[in-house]
Amino acid sequence: MGSGKSCLGYPSRTAAVIAYRHAGASTAEIANLIGISPNTVTALEASAARSQRRAVSTEHPGRAILLPVEIHDALGPHAAKRGRSVSYLVRLLIQTVVNENMVDAVLDDGAEWGNA
């Protein structure tokens, strides 16, 4: 995130924008709270997203998977509640299931898989 002046108790305007967005505020609400234009809110979010993608791509080399939109959207509130991205939450869930040797338990717990 940016290293600018503190803003509304956050270390930077970017940090404030991200925090208020995770809390569910609209672009217009964030702009009004911080005293910047809606375009600046969008620009700060885009910059933070680029920084996060760069960090994730270098910290977590691996393979990409396609996640159905409805699953992604369903996980959104859970990720936001923890101040994380959906991608981070998915990685954490999968990593935990694998590391704790829970794959069979998760897949077999009440599921009827058929002959796929």
C-alpha cells in the first residue's frame, strides 16, 4: 500500500480506501469520507490490486485454477470479514485441508459424488 500521509487513522489514503471497501462502503461514500474524488478512489484501489498481484505472484508460485463466479461471490463476504482477498481465502482453505490431511473427510462428508 501507499506510504503517504496518514488518513482517518490509517497509514495512507490507500489503506483507508481498502479498509472502507472491505467494510462495504461504496466508491462515493469512500470519496466523501476521505475528501477525494471517486476517480481517485478507483485509482488507489487499482494501484493496491496491482501491488497485491505482484506480491502474490512472486510469493506463491503455482498453478491457476478456475473458480465458478457463484463460488467466488459466495466467498467474498467471508474474505472481506477477514480483510483478505477471495484468492487468499481459497488458497488458505485448500492449504489447510491438504496440510491437515482432511481431503477425504471433506469430500466424503455427506457428499454424493456419483460416477464422475
